[in-house]
Amino acid sequence: MDVKKIVLLVGALLIAGVTAIMAKNMFSGASAPEAQATPQQAPQGPEVLVATRTLPVGTIIDAEAFRYQPWPQGLVQDAYFARGEGGADPQSLIGTVVRSEITAGQPLTQGAIVRPGERGFLAAALGPGMRAVTVGVSATSGVAGFVFPGDRVDLVLTQEVEGGGEGPPLRASETIVRNIRVLAVDQRLNSRDENGNQVAQTVSTITFEATPKIAEKIAVAQTIGQLSLSLRSLADNNAELERAIASGEVTVPAGQDPRAERQLLLQIASRPIDNNPTYTVGAEVSRFQRSTVPSRARGNNESNAGRQAPSGIAAAPSQPVGPVVRIARGNNVTVVPVGGR
């Protein structure tokens, strides 16, 4: 090969290599700068506690009910809960009760809440027209301490019906009240520890929020037999509401304010229910238990004439002796001896 051509080829290769290196250095030096996160500055000015949602009268405040929000310096009042020295610890507000309604975004004030131990504390936790009634429970009847203030439960009455005859009594349980709200466990409206966690504790008494009529029923039920609690699921309230609307018990007005309609539906879904009770007798649990009230003995007809079986439970007829007349009134059968020659 010609020497001149070889020199030209080597020179071209050198020039190409130098050009590539220079281009690489130029592009690497002109790369885009890395994005740097700007630290978020702390809000300037005062911060006060505001409600994260509407808190009606009687609401038991929890940790999700409020948060800090910046507030104009000139609009901060002494009754507000401000962050910083001299301000109240937010954890100390958990378990307090709303005395006057607080709308979403409105600051919490000293006069809008009442603390445990203060005068009118339990009365503030009650809704309009409601009453507080206390029931004694044990570790088994109280769901092993897993019932907390604000939960909703069903009340189940277990009793023995002696009847008027021989044989073992009829054992039966009946759900007398559904969807009743727990106000307090023992003397506490808050079952959280110092870290804000709920802790199950064995308790001896539970206080409920009930209507005056339901309070009377609970008082009588405690003298009849043993009351047990049945903890309800959070989804049951919507199911009860849908059932009430479908059955015609609740009529939703048309053309109303959606917020007012939603408030109405929430009130309906949170009310206790004492109609359409359900019951279970011993024979439904064990084949060796009774399904009816013991029959009356012949000699006790007069003394037991006023006693009747509970509603929905048929009494077993007595054995006829001689000529008798059987009179059936619904599920009740009365045997009247007529004598004979």
C-alpha cells in the first residue's frame, strides 16, 4: 500500500478519536442539574385546633376529630386551643364530649367541650330526648371487655320460664334491643391508654344511651333474667337503614337539602330499635330441651288461670281426665272439665 495513503488513514483515525472524546466531555458537562427537594418551611404564625368533621352535640371526641391549622394572628381568641407553650395537650382532649355543635373547620373552644368529671359531663353525652341506663355485666356477658364507648350492641335477655306444671323449665333467649349506643364503660368514656391505643379491660358495668321506653324495658329485663351484649358490626347500621326504607318505616322526603337529608338518615340509622324481637328456645339448641312452657297440673288450674305463655310460644296442653272442652284462642289452649256421669 502507498505510504501516503497510510499516513492519511492514520491521521483520519486520530482526528475521529479526538473529536469523539471532545464531544463526550462537552455533553457530560452540559447535563441537566439534579432536582433538589426544597425543605418545607414551618408555617408562620399561630396554629389552632379545628374540627376535621362536623361534631354534633354529645359526640365523644377521638384523635381523628381535630387537627392543627394556621390561623390569622388577629383572629386568635383566648378560648382557642393554640399550639405552643400554654396550649392544651391534644391528647388531653380525647374522651371529652361536645357540649355545643362544632362545624367542620371551626376552631375548638373551651366552652364547646366538657371534660370527664365536670358537671353535666354525662348529660352532655346524651342526645336530645335520650336517657342513660346502666347494666351490670361480667367477663362473658360483656364480650370479654372488647366493648368500648361509642360502639353499638344488641341486648340479649336469657331466662327460664317455669310455667305451671311439672318438668324442667323452658329456657329461652330473646334479643330485646338492637343498635343501642355504649356511652361509658364502668366510669370511663374513653378506653385508651397514654399512647392513644384502645385496651380491652374486664368491666363490671356498662352505660347505654336509650329512649325513655327502652330504659324502662332494660330495667325490667334485669329483674327477669340475665342480660348479655352482642357487639354489632359497623356495616349493620347501613343494613338497618336500608331495611327500614324498604319496609316503609322511614320515608325519605324528596326535594330536600342533600345535607339535611343525609343528617336525617344518620339519625335514623343511629337510633336504638326495640320492635320485632327475635327469640330462641332450648329445643332449637339441644334435642333434650323443651320447646314449650311446662303444662299446668289439673289441681293448679284455678291458681294458674291468669298465667299465659309468652307471646309466640305455645303452652303444652294438659292431659284430659274425663269429659273436657278444649277452647283454643290463638296458640293458647284452655282445657275445661265438664264432669260426667
